[in-house]
Amino acid sequence: MISFYPGPSRVYPEIPRYVQEAYEAGLLSANHRSPEFVEVSRKVIHLLHERLQIPKDYMIFFTSSATECWEIISQSLVSKESFHFYNGAFGEKWLQYARQLQPAAEGVAFGLEQILPIDYQIDTTAELIAVTHNETSNGTAVSMELIRQLRDRHPDQLIAVDATSSMAGDLLDFSAADVWYASVQKCFGLPAGLAVMVCSPRALQRAAEIGEKGHYNSLLYLQQMIENYQTTYTPNVLGIYLLMRVMEERPGMEQTATQLQKRYQRYKKELENFPFAEMLVKNDEVRSLTVLALQADKKVIDQLRQQGREAGLVLGNGYGAWKETTLRIANFPAILEDEVEKLIDFLKRFSM
Ligand SMILES: *Cc1c(COP(=O)(O)O)cnc(C)c1O
């Protein structure tokens, strides 16, 4: 079965070999304070900076999930109030998690076809502005230009960006915001259970001003430990090793993004002529590169998924408000060229 599910998603076919390597190197039983682990961790951080073009003065942290990052941001980077833009299920969930920790968190929903409403009047009391770069639930994305404009408009606030389903697939301009995070079971093509969080010097300065130290994952503790390439708890050592191997073997981001853009154009062309379903998002400007959402009535969606399965293709179901009438196709780097061909071929032949 070939998975086009947008997370957990298809993992790189080399993963079993890398796991074997980690086992043989004794890494799976290595202490997380040992020089062996520290060496792997140091390498991963170096590779992430280099391959994803993360500014040198931004720090990279290991966490266990994007959800954990939602909590870390509220607890360690906001003393009272954050502001959230959302147009789908993940952005809205982030606001809900923020509210659990800080009831003053506010947000505004914007439309599926709408660009990020950067001129929205945000309360001056908001300390951090939250944006979901790639809304996995509906296949929309926010451009880097808009994130930069948002930052220019709000020089005193931190900008935090959920890039869970775009980091390592789409080109991100890290310098345009203060906090970026992603779990690895999407564009990184790895098994779940690890996430990376990237913080600007400004974000770290804010954490120091707030001084929050009440949790095992308080950002100040994470920072103290990662300065020596370590974590506050026993981390997902295997996941970190796999991340290192994948980063070592992957081409640079430009090449990856160009490959995904080519695939996206092929899907787009195919879907323009596809009589059974259409792209959920009509506005090209807000469409995601890495997650495509197709819309049709429920009968067609059911048939596409069922016949897909029979052809060995797992298509992602819809999510949230779009559960029944959409399906999602991951355009992630770990999906192989001939697997994309198989899906396009399936769409060409589909009938009901
Ligand atoms: C998948 C996803 C999450 C949640 O990731 P977890 O690793 O399950 O915490 C958050 N935000 C977005 C945009 C996602 O796609």
C-alpha cells in the first residue's frame, strides 16, 4: 500500500536500514547523556540549520510533537495573551490549547479562499501572534511575504508559525518569524514521536524575561540542556538518529521544493480535467504546495477512497468540517516519483 495520507505519512523507504544501523551501532541502548548521543544530536542540529536554511542565531529544540509546541509557546513565551489567526482545524485547535493555559488568548477565523488578513486590528496587549503556515485540514497555506508583512506591522510581538506539514517540503523564510515548529511524521518522512522547534534570539530573550520554569519542558530548561546538545528528559533517540540520516541523504531545500512544485503542477493539471472532483481551494494564491484537498460529494469521495485502496493507494480522508466531502493527498518528499505516477494513472482511469 502506498500512503498519500498527510500524516502520519509515507516514510522514506530507507528507514528500516537506518533503524538496523542504529541498532548495530548500539545507539538504541545509549544513554542520552553519553558522547554517542551528544554527537548525533549535534550533527542533527547542524544539518537542520544547513539543509533547511535556518539562521545561525536561531536555536533548534527537540520536542515530542507539534501539540507539545503549542503548550510550550503558551507556557514559556506568553505571560497572558496570544492572538491566533486560523482558517481550519489545526489553527483552531492551537487557539483552544492556548486558551486552556491562558484564557485571555484571542483569535480570528478567516475564510478558506482568503489571504491572511494582516490588517486585522490585533489587541496591543497580545504578546505573540500565531499563524498556521500550512493548514493540513484543508490544503491552504500562507505566503512567506504575508508572514513578513505581519512581522513588520507588529514589531513588538513575537510571531509563531505552525509549519508541521510544510517544514522540510516547502521553502520557509525562518527570519520572517520568531518560532517555527513541525513534527516529523509529515514532510520529514519519518515515524511519529518527535518534533523540532526553532526559536529566534528575540523569542529566547522573551523566555528569559518571562522566566517561566514550572515544567519539564519550560523553554528555559530546554535551552539550558540543548546548549550541550541534550534534552530535559530521555528523548526519542531513534527518532533523532533517523532525522540525522534523512537530513544527511536529502538534497537541499531548493531541489526538494522544486520537485514538489513539479508534482503539484502535474496534479493540478490532472485535476483540472478530472470530471468527478475538483480542488477544494479555488484561489491559487492560498493553496498549499504539500497538501492537496479534493472536493466532491460524499459518494464520489467514498468511491475514490475505496477504489484507491483496491489499487494499493491510501488517500487521506477529509478533516474537521470537510470530513465527508473532501479527501487529501500528501505531496511530501518521501513519496516516490513512480508512486505519484500510479496515483495520476489511477485518477485518469477512475470511473463510477
Ligand atoms: C499534524 C499537525 C499537528 C499536530 O501534530 P502532532 O505531531 O500530532 O502534535 C499540528 N498542526 C498541524 C498544522 C498539523 O498538520
